[in-house]
Amino acid sequence: MIELSKVMGHRGAALLAPENTLASIRAAAATGVKWVEIDVYPIAQGGLIIFHDDTLDRCTNGSGVTEQSQLETVLSLDAGAWFSESFRGEAVPTLEQALDCIQELRLGLNLEIKYEGSDVDSVVPPILAMLEAKWHQPKKLMISSFNYPALQVCHRLQPNIALGYLVEEVPADWQEKLSAIDAYSLNCYYLPLTEQQARAVKAAGYKLLCYTANDPAEVTEHWAWGMDTVITDDPNQFMALES
Ligand code: G3P
Ligand code: MG
């Protein structure tokens, strides 16, 4: 059984430090939050980095298409100064570095597979292999993705890992999709979610995670509807909920 908590830091704590960096993960931990969500992005020659965007431009001092970038190049970039001068020198982490950091901080991990391609049979197994080698707290791990075929590969190869199906809007076939991969949760954008949808997901026995809310007033109703966890850029705003 997963030891889920009510609050999860988004991209670490994206409002407090440059997103998806080790500094962001540490900033999340400093708030007292117990879980973080980060994005693992497959790049050239099997590299696995923690990164959100399709290009390097917004969050580093480099440029170019993320998936075509070489690991050596990405690791030489500054991923902190764009956020604030005080984070200059912060690097894009590898998946391995992030797993070490998160475990040192005793946090739970929602690892989002950020991959829009179709070659999931090549891309997903190395991510699972890295988790198998480096992650030692199965009750504090979930994998999520908008890429449903990627989750199908996870289910086939590692059926014990909790899976969250990520959606912006709840699709008509959500129940079939969750059932077919024995999912743990539906992870959806809080804004378009309706009370009826939320209650149906909960009635079907799934956890309900909602992203990305930074003001507690935005999700007051969602708790009443049965939301289990809010994913937020600023866990400080929600810390009253964590015991
Ligand atoms: O996992 C929730 C959230 O991270 C999904 O959207 O674009 O911020 O990765 P995005
Ligand atoms: Mg994400």
C-alpha cells in the first residue's frame, strides 16, 4: 500500500526554486511536504534527465530540442539563473541524481514520464531499470504519465509499481483505461474536473490527484468531492493539511 500524502510538490517546488532541479527538490523538503512530482525526460543516446519542456530554452541558458540533446551538453548548462541569480550554477539533474537526492530527503516520488513519442518499448524500460536499481522505498513511489502506452509498458514490466494516469480532462473511457493497467490513481487538472467525475473516480476505488493548484481556495470543493492529493508549486500554502 502506498503511503500517499495530501500534498505533493510540483516539479519539486516550482515557485520556490528552479523547477525540476535538486534545489527545487530540497526547497520542497524544507516546506515539510512529504512527496514531490518531477518529470523524467528521455534525451539522445539513452540519457534520462529531469526536465519539463520540449526545448531547453526556458529553463536553461542553452537552446534546442530537448529530446535531441546530448547528455553531456545538457549537464553543462545553467538551470538556475533564469529563475533567480541566487540559483546560478544549478544543473539539470539526471534521473539517478534525483533519485538519490529524493531518498536522502526521505520524500515520496511521483515520477512523471514526459515522453510524447510512440517508441515506448525502447524508452520506458531504462527508466524502470533505473528505478529498480536505485529506488528502495516501494511504498513511496508512483509513476505517472499522459502517455498511456508508456503506462501499459510499466504495467507489463513492473506490475507492482503504482501507476497514475495523467489527463487534462477526464476522458469518457477513463474507467476502462485505469482498469486495464490496474492503475492506482487518476491524476487530473483540477480546473475542468466536475464533482460528478471526481465522485465517480473515487467510487470506482481509485485515488484522485489534482494538479496544479497554488491557492488552497482553488480546491476547497475538490477535497469535499474526495480528492486525495493536491499537486502544487508552493507546498507552503497547503502545509496546514499535512500532519
Ligand atoms: O503530474 C502533474 C503535472 O506535472 C502534469 O503536468 O505539464 O506540469 O508536467 P506538467
Ligand atoms: Mg509533471
